[in-house]
Amino acid sequence: MNLTDHEPRKTGRTVRVADYIVAVLAAEGVEHVFGVGGANIEDLYDALHRSRDVEGVVAKHEFSATTMADGYARTSNRIGVVAATSGGGALNVIAGLGEAFASRIPLLALVGQPPTTLEGMGAFQDTSGLAGSIDATRLFGEVSVYCARVESPLDLERQLAEALAAARRGGPAVLLLPKDIQQAIGEFPEPPRTVSTAPRTTTTDVTRLAEALRDDYGRITVIAGDEVARAGARTELAELAHVLGARVAVTPDARDVLDPGAPGRLGVTGAMGNPDVVDALQASDVCLLVGTRLPVMARGGLDAVLEKTLVYSVGSAKPYLQACHVPTRDLRATLRGLVTEIGPAASRAPVAQCDPTPIDVPSSGTSGLRYTDAVKALSAVMPAGADVFADAGNTGAAVVHHLPVTAGGRFVVALGMGGMGYTFGAAIGSAFSRGRRTFVIAGDGAFYAHGLEIHTAVEYDVPVTFVVFNNNAHAMCLTREQVYFEGAYTYSRFRPARIAAGVGALFPGLPSHTVDTPVGLADSLRATTDSAGPAVIEVACDADELPPFLPFLPARQPTERSESREGVRR
């Protein structure tokens, strides 16, 4: 197929469709495409091979390739790109896109398809929707903000531009690319360098919100979400908190948006959060949400107090609870505008600096390294600027609650879908983007799901330290069995395994350590942090230890501090 056989178009250069796609990605600022090869995507990989600007990174599984693109996007403020072949490869992408869709992460998925001439003709891995085959357009349409099948090279320029624009607005976009379309030769314009044209918050919206916040409502509590970090708006958030005289809490996925020593720091909200947040909201008249929709994991335990509080919100999407919302696609500029409109902080009392109160977790009384002690050992030797990716589960709850974030570092926990093993790919993608030491903190269940993506880190020699908490169990499932079903049975304990020894034997030369004491963990971290490539540290811990996760713990009684604060509410 050749574009010159069709109607004339504006003058450009004659190239393969696959080469044009890669050129557009380069113009977009994309430097890496993550994926797994196959017959119906190999032409795109050939184009990546020929490109001087975009590198193809081959993963071991398409889910992890998608999370690599996700991690790349979360920490670089660029679009992450995943490429997969048809059939099972395409289907493996869907779980990763579900996380990106729920968390509004800008991704582009390029999914190969059988040639158009074989659609509905019994083609291997046909997902055209014809002749009783799976309809990939409908399937991917449910986990994306844009999905299109490219049926002609004449449509590609428009559809690729639409897909990228949709991804920039927040969420994954999907292009289904038949093999013969990728191979087609056509005349395309020179890809323009991307200039954002996203609508911004109107001046009127900012002025009205500033006026509302500036009025004498009494105490203000700010709850900040991960959009702040992705927008690079940490400084603006701190300035806004200062002019408002507000205390600041962060959602579990936003540990990195506030400096550890910031005045008024309340800690984390939600099911794995700090009790100070509830106390502060009880003593406040206004709650300002910044860059968060406040889903259940972030607002657990807060619903009752928020019902009695006036709630404002600023961010890319309306929150899940009732609030006066100001939409923005440029959070940094909007916060800067609010600071200017609100004016000096002279009339606000200074906010004291204090450490958030931790959740009191009873001791299990059994063997193994406790979560709290392990996280303290991690924090003691974590290098400045380190990026941390925490997987879901009991381990993730402990890390979210206890681990401080180093200055300049990112902290990511994927709570959109909470897919086990997300971190193994996501940290690799982030390391490609940021070029710095990145830490995975995950449980053994997550390792069994997608931990062999360590092979990709070894293959590309990326600086990722994989810290695997091994309690030989699906620990959160085990905890639920004990708390909700009296521990009468378990499906969740595993036969003991030596993960570090096994990985070390599988990948000769890979630094790998097993530790069961805080000192041993700290020593192993010091020994591997300065290495150039990946490393694995297995932490032997206790499956029966309760995590700092409020639904599993006895109901908290009001503290003296919260009771005394109630008296100052207006």
C-alpha cells in the first residue's frame, strides 16, 4: 500500500508508517519504548533499531512492560509508551493499562495486529471483531481514554495525534496497528515538537477559590495528592500552605510531595495513615484537596469528619466526595496563582513543626524482622534523591506509613488497581527515565507474580535495588483470614523459599543478600547502593505481624489532643 496512490496531501517525507510513529514519539520527547516483540509488532521494533532518538527496551512480560511505561511516565512528566504484539501479548497489556487508567497516567500503547487482509479470515491471533473473533477495539476501549484501529495509512497522522493528545489529558491511549499498515510507505509531514495546548484554569476560578480560602474560616487542613509531584509543584504547595497557615497531610501515593521537615506536616491519610490527620480535620473548618480525588484508600476513616467540613478541591478531576472543585490541567501554575491572589501570610499564625504520630501496632511475638525495624534500617541508609516504588500489601502498608522520603526523591505506590508485582517493571522504567538509584520494596507474593523482570534490569544494567520482604505468604490475605475468619484455615502460606539465593544462582554476578536483622539489612544496602547495576536483598520477616493498616487494628479511641482541639473549632 502506498499513500501516493491516494489523494494528494501536503508535502513531507516518504517513510514507512512504523518509522513515522517513532519519529513522532521522538518529537514528543519520548526516549524509551517498553515492550515485548512478536511478528505483528516487529516492524515497529525495526524502526526503533533505526532510530537515533528512541531506544527499544524488551521486557519479559507485557504487564511489566506496561508498568515500565507507567513508572517512566510518573517520574518524568512524559508520556510512557508500551509496544506489544497481537494475541496473548496484547491481552497481557490490559492489566497494566487498567492501573494507568485508574491512576490517570499518560501512556500510549502500540498494539500489533494481523494484516488487514486476514481479518475475519481465521488469522492467527485475530482480534478484529470479525467472524466471531475478539474485538480489540471494544476490549481496549474499556481501559483507555482513547482507542482506535488504524485501518489506512491515511488515518495514521490524525489518529496518532489524537491518541497522544488524549494521553496528555491523563490516561492510557491505544492504537491498534495491523502489520501491513506498519509496513506501508507514505508521505508524512515533519513531526512538530510538542507544545502543550491544554486548557488551564481560568483566572476567575483561581480568584474565587483564593477569596474563599482567604476569608476568615478558621483553621485549614490541606490534603495533597500525587498530582503535585507529577506536576513538579512541591514548592508551590509549600508556599500555599504557608500563606494559608495550613497543616498538610498527604495521600498514600503522595509521600514525596512534602519535605520531611516541613512545618505542619501531618503524615499520611487513609487506611494506612496517621491519626494526626483526623485530629487536624476535627479542629479545622476547611479542607483543601490538592491534586487528589481522595479515593477510599486515601480517605478511609475520614468520611465522618469530612462531612462536617467545608471541602474545596483543585486538580485535574473532581474528587469522589462532595467538594467545590476547580479543574486545572496545569496544577503548578494554578497553585502559583492562588499564592499570589491570597497574598502575604502575616495574618496567619505560624504552624509548628512536629513528627506525625505512628499507628500503634501490637507485637506478634513471633520470629522474623519486624516491618517497623526493617523500614527504619532502610531509611537510615537510603541515599539522597533515591526513588522508591512500593508494592501493595502488608509490606506496602508498612512502607507507606513509616518510610520517610529523601530530598529530591520520588515515592510511588500504585493504588489504582493495586496489581501485585507492579513495582518490578515500574521501577525499571523510572530508572531509565531518571538515571538514578531506584528501590523496589515488595513482598514475596509480588515477586512470584512478576519478580523475574529482574532479568530486564540485569540485561540493561539499570540501577535498581530490589528489596523483597519474604514472609513465605500472601501476608495481607493471611491477615484477613486471621482477622475476619478467626484463622481457622489458610490458603495463603507458602512453602519456604530462598529468593535471594535462587535469583543469585539464576543470574551469576548479580549482588544478592538474605538478611534477618536490621544491621544486616543496613549493611547489605550500603554494600549494594554504590554498585552500578541492579541488586537483590531478601528480608526474612514475619507473616503473622499486623501491618499499620487501620481496618485490621482495634478501633482507635479519641486522644487527649483531638479532644482538646475540638474545643477550638468554630
